[in-house]
Amino acid sequence: MTVNTFHSGFVCIVGAPNVGKSTLLNTIVGEKVAITTHKPQTTRTRITGIKNLTKGQIIFIDTPGIHQAQSRLNKRMVETALAAINDADCCVYVLGAVKNLTADDDIILRNLENSTTPVVLVINKIDLINKEQLLPMIDRLQHVYPFDDIVPLSALKNVNVDDLVDTLVTKLPLGPPLFPDDIFTESSERFLAAEMIREKIILLTHQEIPYATAVTIDSFHEDPDRTLLSIHATINVEKKAQKGIVIGKGGAMLKKIGTQSRRDMETFFKTKIFLKLFVRHTDKWSEKTTWLEEFGYTDK
């Protein structure tokens, strides 16, 4: 590495809910640093993923889906995402190829117009459309905003993702790497463990439950030989009735959440996991600043 040709900096990933931002981050980094589900608003906070290259280091910031928020939690999520635009050296705006521009995209475009951050448009999920549809789509979008580049790709199928990475690294400032080259995320192990549990809640439960839960890690202890990692976590719900749903008949749902979470953790942390889950009713936590702060949903 020679510093005078090495690029390093921050790239934020923004977009409406469910366009594939977290899948894109995971594909680029090559590790599952962000949970992914088919349900919108899965990502709630900024999540970093670090891509190390011979010619540069890109620190990606995955953000919550930008939408017309109503609850205090959702408003805070949107504020977090919009703030990332001005904090980054470059912005990746992800648009799903199977969707038209929405009111959520209008919010994003208005904020991009008020920023000086270079913007690369990613048209994701091109594997779901015919090739004949792509060129007219690119032509239309070129007139929507003066994007620095437009990169069509499929994050899920890993199509053209390397082209995006090559495009982004040249847009970053010249300078040495900002992080050691042996790490791929800034997120703590506690945070990653909590997110793995929350992912299983989202996938295994329905209706309002995924959006009414927050996971906190009460203890995180590994033995000196790293042969066992003991984790105690609490699943917080907003209503008393939701507690019963998460626990399930005879504890069946909680056991399923725990089993699937533990398997993911053992794969990720590469050690045996002892996982103990508790469920607590924390009344209307998503509307209360004190609880939002307690659960890690800060302003930025």
C-alpha cells in the first residue's frame, strides 16, 4: 500500500424500506454484519461493514429504511438514516428494480438535493426484471437526480457488486486505512448477538410482534479458553399480550427463537453458545425516550 494512491472513507447506504440495503452490505463485506428479513424496517440503527481492498478501505454505513414515520422509534430511525448522508464521503442510494419511486423516495431525494455528498444510485434486484426493462429505467432515473454514477446489480445473486465497489473506492479521499485490515465491522459482539435474536423474532412471529420488540444483552461472558460463550438476553415487548405470544404455548416459541439464534451465533462466533432468553413487558417502550436510549436507539 502506498498512501498517495490509497483511498479510504465512509459510504452510507440509504433507501426506502425493503430495497435490499442490508443484503448489499453483507454481500460486499462477505460476512453477515446486518440482519436481513423480508419485512420492512428490519434495520433500526447504523451498522458498519468494512471492505478492505488493495487500493483502498471502504467503511460502509447501513441505515434504517427511510419512510414516513409515525412512532417515536421510527422517527428516530429516519433521523439516523438522513443524518448519515451528510456524515459520509459518498452515498449509495438503493432503489429496487421492481418498484417505482414512492413517497419514501421523495423524502430521500429532497435530502440528497440539500447535500453536497456525491451519490451513486444502485438499482438492486435486477434479477427480477427483464433485461429489456433496464435501459429505459436507467434513462428515466438519470433525469430524476444528477447521480455521479448508476450501477444496476443484484445484491442477493452477487451480480455486478464488484463493479459498485470499484466505482465507490475511487470516490473516497486519498489516505491511509482508518481501521485495521483484519476486522469487518465496528459493531460490538453484544450488538451482533442481540440482532441475531431479533432477526429470529421477526422471522418467526407475525403482525405487530416484530415491531414491538427490542433485545438487550444482560450478560456476555466467554470462558478463558473460548470453548463456551454464555449469553443472557431479554426480549422486551410493549404489551402484556405480546409476552405470551413470544413465549408461546409451553414456551415453544421462545425455545424456537433461542435454538435458531444459538445456531447462528455458533456459526458466527465459532464457539459453543449457552443462550438464556427472558421476556419482559416494557410498556410502550417505542414511544418513550428513556427506553429508546436504554435500548440503544439514540439520535445518531
